[in-house]
Amino acid sequence: MTELPAFKLIVNGERTAVRADGDTPLLWVLRDLLGLYGTKFGCGIAQCGACTVHINGQPVRSCSIPLSEAIHGEITTIEGARGPTAKAVINAWTARNVPQCGYCQSGQVMSAIALLSEVPVPSDEDIDTAMSGNICRCGTYLRIRAAIHDAAAQLGKA
Ligand code: FES
Ligand code: FES
């Protein structure tokens, strides 16, 4: 049996290595090989945002990025979301009781952190634009928007 190639990658600040085909979607590497189950599978075609993680701080759809590409940046999943912006977002999510079923929420949170890292005081329009790729079948959009405003305010006070 031919051995699968080895890839080195940095996930949540830690160096690690996996053996997989280079075209394996990053999502499956995170979940199946690294046991990081916070990142969810929704559509598999970059349409729903459930699988959102960061590569070098930018939100990406991990279902649609092959491992061979993902290794070129630092990957952050919901499990590794740290720092003042992540804390403010997670606090605001909790205070607003944003999740219903919760399935989409790790992707929502990762997109919100990325937005606030780029735009500290986003308008409703900025939020709707930045979050438009994250679908919520439970319809938590209004609470998501309110929580992002709350997180921005919280960060402004820091
Ligand atoms: S599972 Fe990746 S965008 Fe839907
Ligand atoms: S909270 Fe259920 S899909 Fe968003």
C-alpha cells in the first residue's frame, strides 16, 4: 500500500503534521485527523459558512480549501479563537443568547471575529455584507447583528 504524503501545518498556534492526499479539504483534516469538531460541515460547496475558519486571520471556507493550499498559512479554528476580539464576540454571543440549534454558530463567530478585526465599529450594512456568506437555518440573524454591535462597543471600552 502506498503511504499518503505528509504535510506540516500550524493549527491554533501549534505545529502539527498529518498524512493525507493534498486535495483533501481542510475541513476533513481538522475534524477527522486532528479531532477539532467545532468546525462544521454544512454544504461542502462554499455556500453556507458552517465550516469557516481563519487562515492568517482571514475567514475561509475550510470545505473548499485543499490541504496542500491551507498549509501555507496559520490556521485558526473556533477551538483556538483567543484574544480580546474573540473574547468580546463570545461574551456578546452568550449575553444575547444568539445560538438556537448552534450548528452554524462556530462559523458565524469566526466570521464576526474577522469582521471586527478589520472594521472595529461596523455599520449594519458592514455586518450584513461580512456575514452574508454564513447561513443560519434557525434565523438568528438579528441577534447576530446585535451581538456584533455589542462586541464592538465592548472592545471600544477596553
Ligand atoms: S460546509 Fe463549507 S461553506 Fe458550507
Ligand atoms: S443556530 Fe441553528 S443553524 Fe444557526
